[in-house]
Amino acid sequence: MNIALQTRSPALSEYYSETKCIWCDGCGNYGIWTAVKYALVELNLHPWQVCLCYDVGCHGNGSDKIEGYRFHGLHGRVIPFAAGAKLANMKVPVIAFGGDGATFSEGIGHLIHGLRSNYPITFVLHNNANYGLTTGQASSLTPQGQPMNTSPNGIPEHTLASMDLIFSLNPTFVARGFSGDIKLMTRILKAAIQHRGFAFVDMLQACPTYNHFATHEYLLDKYFDANAEGHDPSNLQQAKAFATRVQDRIACGILYQREDIPDFYNRLAPRQGLETTCVEEVRKYDVSEYWKELV
Amino acid sequence: MPRISLKMVGASGQGINSIGAIIAKGLKRSGYCVFGYREYPSLIKGGHASYQLDVSNQRICSTETKVNVLVALNHHGLELNMEELKQGGIVLHVTPGWQFPEHHRKLIAERSLHVIYFPVDDMLNRLGAGAILSNVLLTAFVWSMLDQDIDALKSLVGAKFAKKKALLELNMRCIDEGYSFVDSEQGTISVALPPPDKGFASHLLITGSQAMGLGAVHAGVRLYAGYPMTPSSPLLSFIAELENKTHVVVKQAEDEITAAQIVSGAMYMGTRALTATSGVGFDLMSETLSLNAMIENPTVFVLAQRPGPATGLPTWTAQGGLLQATSCSAGEFTRCVISVSNSQDAFDLMPVAFNLAEQYQISVIVLTDKQIAEALYTQHPYDLESADIDRGRLVVDPEKLKFLKSSDRFDPHAKGGVSLRWLPGSDAATYCAQGDEHNSIGAVEESSLNTRLQMEKRLRKFDGLKAGLPAPDLSIGGRSAKTIDWMDAGGEIELLAIGWGSTGDVFQDVMCSDELRGRRIAYLHYTYLWPLRTQELQVLAKRSKRIVLVEQNYQGQLGMLIRMSCGLDIPDKILKYDGRPFFYDELLSSVMERCAVTSESEEKSPRFVYADTAS
């Protein structure tokens, strides 16, 4: 992240939107939405300084409930769009949001290559373990056997081991939050936005309408702040164990982070030493030097 | 127009491209216009491939089916390509003891062909050179047949090995050996070239893909994302080759969807970014096209056509993507479809495409095809002055940014439907680039009134865009003519042909042929294909005795768009859909047939009708 110093600190009210919230009562989106605003304010970012990119789903209906330069795109595609935005202007923090449906089904290729590429963006997974906006179908993160809309007998497929997948891709930042703990989510988001590579943030989120297995109460009972219990995010083995073992207790917090791996942009040889962004470089170029070899 | 053609044939990987490239460059430097055309199967080594050079001392940009010289690097060429030789042509081959079958012996006699066996293995042994140098030997011999200066070839080949002295020496000895070879039976044979025009010496030898890449950089493209697919891959390769000099961000994406999304994100942020693909790759990009329409995000997509459906003929050419470009993707929205025609406008149209995209905040699809992408053109160095960078209603001035309201971004009442645009990171009111139907600030709004207003805003751009597009290019008898002059006066047109894309250059060559020079044959060439401007065509059609559509697709897709736009139906079509471009002699004979018919049926009414009056 590269944020210019501001003389005037932002107020939380700068992020207020006139558009009214339309989520269900008790939806986890309220908590995540609030934590995002807190994190941006605490990072001293005004709305005009940030780019917030939303995938499609209930969380995406938050794209007009907050200020900032926002984008609300197509299902599953938010990661490459956000990556393109960031690569074009490295001076603007870019945060992408996507649900578990989009991210682990239609857009799973983008997630994999986003992690592999280590794009310098933050990705926030709104994880309510189902397709909310299309009325409660199973996602690949819904537990196998769980009856859902379109799968009344329970889904026959295996549940995708999302954290095993994430850790197989050599991530540089993995965190997990819970929509009921705004303070914890705020801390995680601040660290994620300041992280130099691809920050994967799994936000466990209540879906009171369609998720009757991992409810707010269930998550509230099981989650804990692993960092508060002394977990060191540089400990890969411990991080993996915390991330994947969720039967008894669910470890939250910054599970894993390493800062020694350059992000995608900083690996681009042609961009080394350049101070300008691609956005600033748009002008007419004399290309005659490049055709000399063709004469 | 004098024209000579040389064709190198062999297996992919045997070196026909390197022979072709060196001879092309040498001849260009000597003052010839060279047009190079490659045919090859979709594999890396083996198969039967060709590299043909058509040469003239005047502008030439087409390929003939008949050749003056055939260079066969293996016996398959002797089996497959003999029929292509012109009267008195030369067959140069390297297959020892080759016995031609009876029908070829007859052909050799009838056409007085000169068959030369070039003992390349003996020469390599004598020189102690590896097989890789057989191409140098052959090149040198062809060079001597063309009566070209040996030193010119030496300096051309030498430049490659300037730092490797031993290799340089060996190459020079091969050139001497090959150049001085004389076939014992045929004696000294030469191919008569017309006198050179030194003007060509300073031209570039460039493919359409290279031209497009240079044009893109010229136009301010700072990010390129792509997924390899012929014939769009050479553009990706060329942009990547230049990256250390241009500092352009290059991303080989995991698929076409990703490439389209990365480019869209980058354009939303405010840089100029480009992607290219072909056929089914563009299908994958089409959802992003729809998205960009809704968020009014300027974007440019290159669609490099090859025959379909599906993966079709991967390494061959077509113009079957026109309706795909004009019609694909969900919802109704304004888009612009333009097509490059050759190495000149492949360069010139890149700034134009980005300007149109930014002026109207729409997607512009730039069509090219395998023929343009990979053909080798003799190209005058580009004009670097005339292009502008026009970013439309983009607000960057900090003073003006202060006064912006969020509702300016998608103001439905904006003139021509084009509202103000400003970039993320600007110290100003913010907005949402909203993929759902939205109001002026980008908040989701589904009301009837808002839906109508926003639809009308986005589609109103079509009228302004259409009104501002240039007229199609008219040429009469091979000379460029002002469309406007021919609309009101200018006499009767014997034959009016209509085409677009790579067809244009071949038609130009046809009109300049000795057979048709001076005839009142008109060719109307469409660069701007959607929206389609038809007022000139409608007037010209009335002045023409006969009208014909020339396209490289099965349905006559431009003809369909013409009929859709103005009702003019063109039943007579010259269509080609076999993966090959129009060849000069083939198109010439199609046009001559029609001219003959035109003269015979002088009194008859023109063979075209308006759809609304047709029975």
C-alpha cells in the first residue's frame, strides 16, 4: 500500500451513503460493512482514495451502501478486474469482495491465479457457505449432505476444503474473521490492506435466512482470536492447522503472513525503478525506435 | 503491374520462414515492394507449410496462386505444388534422384519449366557446415537467380552474426558457395525482376500484428493482457518483446475472461489497456463486453478472426467474426466495430479505437484476421504526428474535479448520452461503476422511469457515434476517389464492389491489373462496420450497373448488416470460406466475369434490389 499523507483525517461519516441497506435482519454483511469503513478510516483513507470492487451476491448489494470509488461486476470475476485496476494505479488501495459461491465455483480459477500471481490487492471472502442472493443453493463450501434449495436430499459433492486449497498456493497473507466481531475484523482488514501482496481474508458470516447450520450463535460459540492466544502469523504449520481444523473451535485473526515475497507488480522487470503509474503514463508515444529493426 | 512470385515450401520447422524473411528483406532493401504470405498447419514440426513472396516495383499487397519460382525443401513440395508453376517457371529442389511422375513430366514439358536439383548435402559436407546452414546456401542461390548483389545478402546475414566470428565466416562461405552454384543441365538461370524503385528501400517489412502493436504503444496503451490464441498471439508476443523498452505491463492471463477483466479494471482506473483474442476466445470475453456497456467503461478488444465454428482452422484466415462482433453478448447497448485492412491502418486505427472508446465510453471491437496478422507488408514508415489522444469527457483538472457531483457520472440527461467521467483516486465525489441497472450515482435502481432513462442514455450514444464516423473509402479504377464527388456526379459505375478488412488490398491490386486498369470499377471499403454508415453506398448503388459483395465468410455478413441498416439487398456475392485469403488471380477472374456480364447486359436493370421492394 502506498498512501499519501493527508492533512485532514477522514471521518467515518464520509463513508455514509444515502442508499438504504437491504440485507436481511441479522445478516453478517452489516458487520463486515461496518468493519470495512472503520478500517479505511483508521488507515487515514478518504473515500476518494480507495477502490472497492464487489462481486455478485448479497455482499455485492453493498456496493452502493458505502462511499469510495466502487465497482460492482459480474459473478466470479472480481479478482481479475481488481487486479487490473491495481496494476494500472499502484497508488490506490484496491479491495475486492466476493462471496463463497462466486469465489469457489464460477471464479475459482481467478482465485487460484490471484493467489499464485500475488497481486497487490486485498480479497475479502464473504463466506456464508451458500448462494444467498439466488435463494439458498449450496455452494462448494456448504457441508456435504446439507439439504439446500435445489438439493433437497443434501448435496452429493464433497465440500471443498477451501483453506487446504489456499495454503497449497503459497499465500502471503491469510486471515479469518467473523461477522459478529467488528473489532477483530477491523484489525484484520487494516493489516490486509497494508499487506504488500495478495491478502486473503475469509470472513465467516451469518446468513440467517438460508444458513441453518453455521449460524451466528454457532460461530459466536466456536470462534476465537488466535493472535490473542499467542499465534505467530509467521508460523506456517500452526497457521495451516488453525485454518483447516474447525470442528471444535474456529481460529480467527491473522493466521499467516509473510512479507518477503514481492508482489506481482514488483516482479515486473519493465516496471523496475519507475515512479509513475500506468494511469499517469497515457500519452502519445514515439515508436520509431522500435521499428528500426524492421527496415 | 509487373509481379513475380516465389514460394518456399517444406515442413514446419525446416526453415522456409527464415529463407523467406531474408529474401524479403534483401529485395525490399534493393527497392522492391514485397508481400509475404504464410500457410501452415496447426503443429510445430512437420506438416506442409509455405512462405510465398509476391514482388513488384509498385505497391503490391496480394498473393497469386501461380508462382515463378518454387523452392521445395522436401519431396512433398514436388508432389503437391508443381501445378502452381507459371509458364517458364523454376523448380528448385534438394531431393537427390527425384523421379517426377508422368503427369509432372508432361507438365514440365508443357510449361517449359526449369527443374534444378540443388545438391545441398554435398555442399554442406564440402564446407564442413551443419544442416542448419542449408537455408543459407539455398537463399544465396535464389539471390543469384534474382540477379541481386551478393554483398547486400552478405551484409544482411552478417548482421546476425556480427559478434560470432567463426559462424560469420562459415555463413559467408556458404553464401559464396550457394551464390556461385550453376546447374550443369540448366546453366545460368535468372528470374527477371522489373527495375527497382529505391523508395521502397527505407520502408519497413512488417506484419499486421507488429503494426498493431506499434500502433497500440503509440496510442498510449500501458497495459496488455492476453491469452494465447492464433492469430492474436503474435500481437501478445510482439508487445511482450518490446516490454523492456516500452515499460508496458504485460500479463499472460489464465484465460480470456481474465484478460478481458484485467483490461477492463485497468481502463476503469484510467490507463489505456488492450487485449486480443480470436473466435471462441472472444465468446469468453463477451460477458465482459456487456459489463463494460453497463458501467460505461471505455475498452478496446481486438478480435483476430480465423475460421470457425469452434477451434475451426486455427492457422487460417476468415472474416466470419463480423456478426459475432456486432451482435454478441447480453442486453442492448452501443458498441463500435471497426476493422483493420493492412499494416497501415493496423497502426493508424489503434489511436482511433481508443479515442472512440473514451469519447463515447463504450467498447470498441477492432477486427483483424490471420491474413493481416501474419502477412508481411512493405510499409512506408508511419506518420507519428497526426494521431491525437482524445480522452473525451474525462475530467482531470483538480479545480473542475472539486465541483463534480456523484450524479454527474451517470447523468441520464448528459448530451448525447455521454456523461462526465473521472478516475478512481481523483479528489472528488465518488460513484459506483454499477453492473446492475443504476441511477446517476451508480446506486441500484429498478424503477420504470430510471430504467428507461438509463437505457436511453446508453443507446443514445449510437446516434452521435454513427454521425461522427468517417465515410467508407471509395476507389475507382484503383485510384482513391472522394466519395462525395461520386455521389452527385462522376458518371456511371460499371461494377461497384463492397468489401472490408483484408479483402480491400487484394481488390486494389485487382483494379490495378493490366486487365482492368482504367475501367470504371468502383470499390467501396468499409473500415467502420458498426454503426454502419450507408448513405454513400445507397447513392453509389444507384449509379452502378452492377453491384457485388466481396467477403471471406459464408453468409455475406457485411451484406446482412447493409440490408439491416438500409434495406439494400445485394444478391451477387463473391464469397470465400475455405480458410484462404482472396488470391489476386482468383479475385481478378471473379471480377472480370462480372465485368463481361455487365458489358453484355448493358440494357438490363442493375442486379440489386431494395429489400422492401423485393418480392
